Amino acid sequence: MADSRFFTVAGPFALEALAGISGATRRDESDPSALFVDVASLDSAGPQHVSFLDNRKYLDAFQASRAGLCVVAPAMAEKAPKGMALLLSDDPYRAYARIAQAFYPVLPPEPWQAPTAWVDPSASVGEGCRIEPGAVVGARAEIGRRCRIAANAVVGDGVVIGDDCTIGAGATLSHAVLGHRVVIYPGARIGQDGFGFAMGPQGHLKVPQLGRVVIGNGVEIGANTTIDRGAGPDTVIGDGCMIDNLVQIGHNVHLGRGCVLVSQVGVSGSTHLGDFVAAGGQAGLTGHLHIGSGARIAAQSGVMRDIAPGETVGGSPAVAMADWLRTSALLSRMIRRKR
Amino acid sequence: MADSRFFTVAGPFALEALAGISGATRRDESDPSALFVDVASLDSAGPQHVSFLDNRKYLDAFQASRAGLCVVAPAMAEKAPKGMALLLSDDPYRAYARIAQAFYPVLPPEPWQAPTAWVDPSASVGEGCRIEPGAVVGARAEIGRRCRIAANAVVGDGVVIGDDCTIGAGATLSHAVLGHRVVIYPGARIGQDGFGFAMGPQGHLKVPQLGRVVIGNGVEIGANTTIDRGAGPDTVIGDGCMIDNLVQIGHNVHLGRGCVLVSQVGVSGSTHLGDFVAAGGQAGLTGHLHIGSGARIAAQSGVMRDIAPGETVGGSPAVAMADWLRTSALLSRMIRRKR
Amino acid sequence: MADSRFFTVAGPFALEALAGISGATRRDESDPSALFVDVASLDSAGPQHVSFLDNRKYLDAFQASRAGLCVVAPAMAEKAPKGMALLLSDDPYRAYARIAQAFYPVLPPEPWQAPTAWVDPSASVGEGCRIEPGAVVGARAEIGRRCRIAANAVVGDGVVIGDDCTIGAGATLSHAVLGHRVVIYPGARIGQDGFGFAMGPQGHLKVPQLGRVVIGNGVEIGANTTIDRGAGPDTVIGDGCMIDNLVQIGHNVHLGRGCVLVSQVGVSGSTHLGDFVAAGGQAGLTGHLHIGSGARIAAQSGVMRDIAPGETVGGSPAVAMADWLRTSALLSRMIRRKR
């Protein structure tokens, strides 16, 4: 179903193979050798397509769907339309993700060094890399294997990049060390000076920013996001973090493993997040805070204090989520009374 | 008055011609053949300049102005200084816009393919295009006529661009189909993967993003704005939308015709806006919402529910504008009482 | 201590020289000829390193530090561990900044014009400039001495740049005039059209944007920040302003001297700031406001009215800081009572 100008579909895959790929359970009554050619949404799928149901809100679409195969939670199985084959999973979205990855695998890039790319003679580039037109690789940079440095991206002097990384079009890196399987989206800015200076009426005096940005394995960093290097210590992004577009990460910030920062979040300097912290869009965190593992921060929150592990907060200034909801409800009642 | 290093003025134009260009009404007593050489603000204009009054706040400046010609609402005519010629219009700013466009027309670009540009042999580029230094046009891309692909911009593989479009310096496009007369400002990122993955403590699993970004005619997309492609369906930007700088548009978002999104707005995935919706700066919309045509969203609002056509909302969480104003007034009274 | 792949340390410096460099006072009992080789944080420093104490919060780290030399306020001197030499200053962070600048000086760039750079024959480039790979310098542009135009940066037609400026990787300039010692960080967008059009149901009509961006001396502009040119008047950034990443500055905005705008701030069109105004992260200012010199705006504030010189405001809509704190405290009490 995807536009063939932009996407190439693999497959077809037999039902039995898709069960193996997804880790979902096949029901006995379906034909294990039935072939499927693509993934599709519930409302656009046909008999040769695989779809999924993850949100009860789409139950009607599920019951009306013509999809040949659907990944669902076991409790939904009895609601399936006649003739639809099912794969059962306690986490249907995750199982579906594996199937969609099979149909649309991320392939290693086609090796190339474009004539208009610039690779400094002192840089080292691993085997299987693709350096696209206008890309620049600086002095002493070290790039691993099977990396794609997209058009007009810039890898600064001395930057280290692991294997199987993608540096998006127009993105720029400096003073940075990246792990494996890192994806930097177009226009992200990694490693520039942090916002550090001694303020004063006689003029603000710049403080040299002497740290780096250290990025773990399997990290994604969104389009036009900015991550400043440390002032002395490093700025650190842990393994598996997912950072959306237009996010700001200040100097000396540490993110643990698997943090999720939605678009336009800002994290001020020297704030440390534990593992699997999630922050909604446009949330802001002031500097020098400690945010415990598993904490959740609502969209547009303004966090000005430490947050305990697992705590959920909202509002600006951010308070416990229950208190924020209570405040909104209270204000709503008060103005209604006043009318 | 504009700096000639950057702007070239057309003209001069006679009063009668400016009446025709603007659609405004000339008063009988003025000389139709009087010539004007440029536009200028009320306070800097001289006898050969055209100015306008759109906001009563500037009435004093109008009455003190030396402008030879001014576009005003009919009700303002009697307040004009002696000797100033007038063009009368119910929408003076719009009439002035047409006159300013006549003095500073957007000309088709001077055709060129810079030696340091990279155009893939399989791409098609229409007549009259300008491909500036360092610009990159990918495989099978299709570019219409009279387009300007500015310095270091990147048009990804398979991208389709209509006629008379400008892709600003350093902007990047992928997985996108653009109409005619689209202006992409410098550094905008169009078509990268949306923020879609199955979260989980064993790691977040990326879901392939299989849609596109489809942009209508006459759209402007601001500097460093990011628009992610759809996850399966497309992300759609309707005809005539005006999107400011640093705006985030998530995957599967639909904007109808003529929407106006001010700087730093964020629209989360799968939210649909009708026609002529306006959102003030830094407003945020969560995902999967329906915003009716003509709705107005105040700056910094946090929209977490559907909005009816024509409704105006403010606050975070956003409520009806009147309620938001009432809440602010109530809180202000309460703290004053407590002092 | 800094990673030698990215930083080169100068020195060593004798204690007496560091006293002179920093303007801080040396105590008699220390050896003026003792040599120091680098700066370091209190907890990582050794006997050959210089550190500083600026925040009482780090008093424990100071007392446990093995730093050979530390810059402190006079009142802290008696708390120093035995054997640590001291430099005394009323502004230890500023004194330290000068010392760190001595160890890590900003050197003029190594002159170069990369073979893949594009410099229009009509442009003028001063002596000692470095034009890196993929950088583009447009027609009639004028670049001063010892400037660095980093990889894939774009200096548009007619743009004027003073001496000792850095234009970061992938940044783009148009319709702009810059002073000396300006640093533009990677991906910043300077001088594009402002968001100016006559709105209407028959379509929004673009108003030509005929001004420039005029930037003073010693200004820093953060990564992916956007500054639109004026609509007729200029957009003006005063001497010594420090602007962080992802900030939006609308058309016709004026910033006085030494303003500090933290990341993700937005300033709407035609708003004027005096000197040394400071705005916290994600604050937003609507258009046509006057913000007095020395005003302070808290993070995430929404400023919708003029602010007097020296006033401090917070909240959205922003009110006097004391009122904002009072409101938060009142709401907190009210929901506690309701439980």
C-alpha cells in the first residue's frame, strides 16, 4: 500500500512465518501456508494484507475490516469478522511492529562515496558506508561500518561513530562519540557549545565548554533537535533513548536508558534523568534536577523540583498529577459558580 | 527605502495604476497620473512613497505622516493630513499588500545549475529552475518549472515538487509530494520518520513509517519547522496553509485549507484540523483530536480535547476563551484579597 | 582533562600569571611560581589543576577537593582544605572563566578555502578566513577578516559579516548585516521572510518583507534558532546578546545590549526589549510589547503586556513574580483543604 516511489516491500510471508517473526500465537483453524503481501490499516486492508488492533477505540473498524490477517489481544479474538485469520499477542502493537519491520526492513546502505562529498584524508571510514553528495567528514573522524552519512550532513573533526548508524541530511555533529545503531534525524545539532557564560553588566564572559556528547547504542534523535556538549563533564544520552523533533538538551544533562522525550521538550543544563523517563510534548525541566527512573512528565509541564522514581507530574510549576487534575477541576467549578 | 543590497524596487507606478493593482478606490480630487516610487512606513515615508493605516493605534503617525499616498479605510479619510492622496479600502492591509507586491515582485529565479550542485541523472528538473551551489536532488525526484532549490537544500529520492516552488537554503525533503507555489523556508525538515514505536521495558521497537507528506498549493512552511511523514496514512497540509518557524507537525496530521500556525506550535500525531484554523505561538495539541474549521487557539494553549468549529480556546488545559479569562481574573482577585 | 581529540590545552601557567589573567587576588602564603596545567571540576581535579567554587551547594566538594588551586570568594577562604592554593575574587565564576579561556583560547581559524566550497566571484572575503567544505558565499557578500564559515553554511547574496566571526556548520544567513565577534551556531536561520500576510477567507496574501537583520558585536546565536528579517524596519540584535538554541525572534523585534534568551523562547513581531533583559526557557512574548531594561521573565511565562524596567514576571499570562508565587501557593492550599 505504501507509495512505491519511496518504499520497497519485501515478502510475501506465510502466516506461519509471520507468527514466528512476531512472537504472536497462531490459531489452529487458520492455514499456516496462507501468503500475505503487505501491511495495511484496518480500513484499507484487503485479504492479502496484515493489520492490527491495539486500541478498543478502533473496534468498529476491526469488525468491518477486510484484512486477511490481524494481530490482536486474545480477548478480542471472538469479535473478529468471519474469515479473518488472527495472530494473538498480549502486546499486539509490538508484534505488529515486528511484522511491519519484516515487510519493510531497514537495509544496509548501498556503499558509495559521492564525488561532491568531502572526506578528510585523516578520517577513517568503515566498510560498507555511504557518504552522500555534499556530506563532510572532518579530520580524524572515525566512522564505523555500514553507516549512512546523508546528503550535506557534517561529521566534525574527531567525531566517533559506531556501526550501522545514520546521520540524516543536513545534520551536524561535533565533539561527539556515538555508539552503534544510532539514528540522527535531519538537521539535528549535536555537540556545539553549551549556553555557559559568566553574566555581568560589563558584558557576558564565555566559559569554554570542554566536554563532549556521548550517545549510547540504539538511540534516535529527532529532526532539528539540539544537544549541547558538556561544560566539563559530558552530556550523556543512554542506550535506547527516543528523542523527538525540536527537543533541546542542555550541557551536562544525563539521560539514562530508554528515555522518551516528545517534541519540543527542553531539558536545562546538568539535569539527570534515570531510566525510562517519559516527558510529553513541550515540557520543560529546569537545571540541576534529579528525575527518578520511570517518572512520567505530562505535556507542557514545567518541572522545577526533583521527581521521585515512578512519580507522574503535570502543570507549571509541575505537581503530582492527581493534584494538577484536582486544581483544574476546582478552578472549573469556581468559575461556573461565579456566573 | 529597502536596502538595495538585498532588494530591487520596481516602478514607479501612477496613482491610477496603484488603484487598479490594489482594488482600492481613488478619490476624485487626486491626480491619477501622480507617480510613486516605493512603499514606506507612515513615519519614514515622503511625498513619493505609498504607506497605509490599518490599526487605529497608529492614527497619530498617520496624521503626522509626509506620505504622498496612503491606503486607509473610508472612515479614516477625513483624518488625513492635507495634501495626502488616499486610496480607500475596507481591508487596507490587503490592498497595501498588493501594492507592496507590485513594487517588490517575486520574480522567477534566474535559471542555473551550479557546478557544485548534485542532480541525480534519474531526476527530472523542469525548465527555468535554479539549482544553487551544494543543492542535492536525489534519484527519480521530479521538480516542476521555475523552481528554486537554494544552496545546500536536499530534495530526497522520489520527491515530487510542482511549479514555482522555493526550497530554502539547507532545507531537506524526503517522502514528500508538493503542489505549486510552495515555499519551504531554510532548514525546514519535511518527510522524515514519525515518532512511532512500541514502547517497552525491553526496549522501544521502531514501527516502520510508511506514509508520505502531501502538501497543497500556495503553502508556506517556516524556517526549521519539522513535518513528519505519515505512519501509514499520509500527513497532509492543505492549500494556502501558513506555518511559521520551529513548528512541529506529527505523523498523520491533517491540516485543511488556510490554517495558520504561529511559531513553536506543536501538533501531535493523527490530529485533524479543519479549514482556516489559527493557533497562536507555542500552543500544543495532543494526538488524535478533531479541531473544527475556523477554530482559534490562543498562544501557549494546551489542547487536550476536540474543538468545535469556530470555537476559541485558551489555557492549559485549554478551555473556552471566556472561561480562561474568567479564571485568570478570579485568581487575580483572590490573591489580592489575601494580602 | 578535556578529550584531546577535540580540545588542545595551552599552558602551563604559573599561579602569578593566573592571578593576572583572572583579576583575582593571590594570597601571600602561596608560591607564585607554582605551575598549573589545566582546569578541572572540584571532584576530578588534582594538584596540577585549577578549579573554582561559585555555589555554596558544592561546599562539600570544595572541602574534599584535591585541586591544587581554586578560585573562591574571600568568605570561603577559611573553609579551604589544607595545601590548596587560592585565588580570591568577588565573582569567582567570572575569574575562573578568564582562566579557562587562557587554557583553551579561541584561536583564529587556519586560513583555507576548501575545494568544494563555493565563493561567488563578486563576493569579498577578508584575509585569514577559513571557508570550509560545502560552504557557500553568495554574490556581493562581504566577509571580514579571520572569519570561519563552517562546513555547509550559507552566506546569502549581499550579506555583510564583520571580523572574527564564526558561522556554524549548516547555518544560513540572508538579508543580514553582522558586527564583529559574532558566533552563529550550527543550523541557525537568520534573515528569512517574517510571518507577514493579510489574512482572509479568500486566501492569505503575502506582504513583502523589506527589512534586514542587523546584529551587533559580540553576539552569540544558538543552534537552530530562527531570526526573521524586518517587514520594513529592521530586526535588531544589540551588542553582547546571548541567544540560546531553538529560539524564535519575529520580524521587527529589537533586542538591546546584553539580553539573554534561554532555549525555546519565542519573541513575537515588533516587540522591543531594553538592555540586559533575561528570559527563561520556553517563555513567550506576544507582539508589539515594550520590555524595560533589566526585566526578568521566568521560564514558560506568557508575556502579554508591557513590562517595566527591572520588573520580574512569571506565569501565563505573566504577572509580577510575587503574585505568581502567591497564586501557586494559594491553589496548593485550596486543593489540600478539599481532600
